[in-house]
Amino acid sequence: MKNILFVFLCCTVVVLQLTHAEVLYPERLQVDKEKSNTAGRIPHYSPSRCRTNELLYPGDHTDDWICDCAPATLYHPDSDACHLAFRRGPCANEEMLVLAPGEVLPQCIKNACKIDGMVKINNVCYRIGQPAPCANPELSYVLDVNETTLMLDCIKLSVSVKTRVSLDDDEPEYDLSKVNFCARGSRRLIESRCTPNAK
């Protein structure tokens, strides 16, 4: 009877642990060897641990992981959250969140198009994520936020992105090779928590 009770308790503990398991999806990066805090580890998409528009980045120590803004998003201190650049985010109606060149903190500015996801370029409103006004739409260029400058740009979409749930090893790796661990607009940079060798 004691053995049956012991087995039952062990099975219950295993089931409870499985129901609270954390799901992580790796984000492939080319790691800069000069960054001592990365130590070959890559960011992960972890919806159970990080909030919307955040990735789980490797920290300064082996078992240290930090949730911070994903590429092309901005940390807004007043709302304590990451929001997509050039979108409404925490701003009022008909405004959008931007990070001006040379600035550290994002700000809400008037959206001349008055519709979230639309931006005005040369007096014409365009939807972010669409080919217009980019040249060569047949080459998969779309209007989007440049992850490095955090400004609008024509970005070439990857036509071979490995899905996070793919089991086919022949597909190319999902690549975020341009990610800067202390990028402009990140929570760590705004809160002055970047180590000198992590910039």
C-alpha cells in the first residue's frame, strides 16, 4: 500500500511540474565574441516568462536571463512596457510612439494619417508592412522599422524563415543577426543597466 501511495505521489508531482513548464523558442543570432555576457547563448522567445514585444536575452552570468525589448520595439518607462515603433502603443488616439535620432527616451507624436499602422511619407499615407512606397516590391521589400536606426525604411523580408515549431532540419535557421543586446530603445539602455562591453 505504501508503494502504491509513493508512486501516486511521484506521478502527481511530475504532472504538476509538466503543467507549469516554461516554453522557450530560440532566436538564432551570430554572437559577437567580444561580448562577454553572451558567452555563445542566444535570445529566446518566451511568452510564459517575458511580456508582449520582449525576448529573453542572455545576461552577464551563466544562468542569468533578462527580458527586454525585441528588435524594432521601444521601451516606454511610463508604461513600463515595450511597444512597436511608429505604432500607437501607449500614446493617445491619432498619435504614435517614436524615438528621435540622438534621443534616449521615446515620445508620442501626432500621426498625420490618424490611423494606427499608417505613416505619411511625401504627403501620402502608407501602411507599415506593405510594399508601397518601396522600390522593387517583387524582391520582397516592404515599409517597416529598421532595427538598427529605429526609423522607417524599406526592409527586405526574408523568404526563408524557419518557423519556431518546424521539425524539418533542412529549413534555414531563424536569424536575428543584427540584434544589439543594448540597442537604442531597449529597457537596459534607458535604465543605464548596460555594461560597457555589452553595447
